[in-house]
Amino acid sequence: MRNETFEEKLAYAKQLLEKLSDPEMTLEESVKLYEEGLKTIKEAQRLIEEAKMKVSVIEREEQESRTEP
């Protein structure tokens, strides 16, 4: 199973949202899609947090390299 990118997860969440708008969808199907959507959004948020941490490390390393003699 390959790791999906943030953009892929976001696109998938949008697809799920569109499906949830279908008035013909049963309650059970809606709940399953809702759960899947929440899981997808949480995974996307995790990717954002990881990216923020990487940027923070890069910025800190850059600052440290500027202050070194």
C-alpha cells in the first residue's frame, strides 16, 4: 500500500463530500463515508504537521549556520 500525498488525500475527501450530498444515499452509507472522510482528513492533518516540523528544523539549522563563525 503506497502512501498518498496530502493533495491526494484532500482530493479524496472532496470526493467523499460530494458523495455525501447524494440524497439517495442511505443513512448507513452516509455514516461510513463520514467516518472515512474524518480518517482521511486526520491523515492529511498529520502530513501538514510533519511538513511544519521539517520546515521548523530547516529554519533552525539555517539560523544556526548563519550564527556560526
